[in-house]
Amino acid sequence: MKEAVAASGASESTIRRRVRRGQLAASQTRPLVVSKASLEAYMSAESDWLTWAQACEVVGCSEPTLARLIQSGSIQVREVPRGVPSLELSSVRAAGTVWRRKRRTAAKRRDRRERRSTKFDPPDDGQVWVGSAVAAAALGITASAVRQRVAAGTLPGVIKASKLWLRRSDVEVAAASRQFQERALRADAEA
């Protein structure tokens, strides 16, 4: 009995219970002698089963995630008393492979989304930037005219991922200059 307890890591009462249930072969004499072959066969069969904590380590997930994997049918479960390994090792490994692949795919998708969302953002240099439509409204011209002025070099702007960005200060200076020119033209026309 003591050899069976030492070899299996189970308590003496657990070994007795397994003998009563027929899971281990033993002599019916006192002291109880467990067959080495039956103990090895039982331990070999038990090595294919994991506890929840062991399964979480194999998969690399939390217990709630493991519960979802079990509920989805990805992991084979056997009905046993609490504390006894109940999750089949090969199904845990297979579910872990699929779960990790899905996590990597989701992370890649999230990274692409983040890169895509910042792709059209204005340059990040501490300045306040406006798009061509806002600049056009401030200058009283069309967005196409704003693009033409940037292309001609009369209005500074930056193209980032096919979107035109202009510094707000440059747009304000250009708008003030335009108003000044309009006033000068009116004054000349009146004189």
C-alpha cells in the first residue's frame, strides 16, 4: 500500500477507494497489496487526463476561457469526483492550438485596425492641422482650389495617405491675407 501511495502521489484512502471501485487490482489480505502492473496501467491511463489548473497551463488561458472551450465542445470532459483530473490531454492540446491561433489572428487584426485608423490622422508634430475642406471653408474657396494652391506652392500643406493636411496657422494667415487683398481691391475700386 505504501509503495502505491508513493508511486501514485494519491492518499491511502484514495488508493483504497480505487481498489473498491475495481480501478486497481489488489490482494484482499491485510495489509492491502496493490498490483504493480495494475498501478502502472492506472497511472498511464490517468496521465492522459488533466486538472483544470493543468489544462489552463497547457492552453495558456484563464479558467473562464477554459470553461468556454469546454462549453463549446473543444475539450473532452469526463465525469469524476472533484479534484480528480477530468480533462482529456489531447483535446486540451488541440483546443489550445486553435485558441492561440485565434488570439494571434485577433491581435493581428487589431494591429491592422490601429494602423489603419492612424493612417489618415494629421501629422503629429504639436501643430494644429486641418483638412482641405476646412481650409477651403476658411478661405472661401473650394477644396479643389486649396489642392491647386498647395500643388503650386502658394499654400503649404502635407499629403499623408492621400489626405491633404494644412497647418491651421497657415490657413489663418492665408485667410487674413485674402481679406486684406479684398479690402485693398475695394478701396482701389472706390477711389
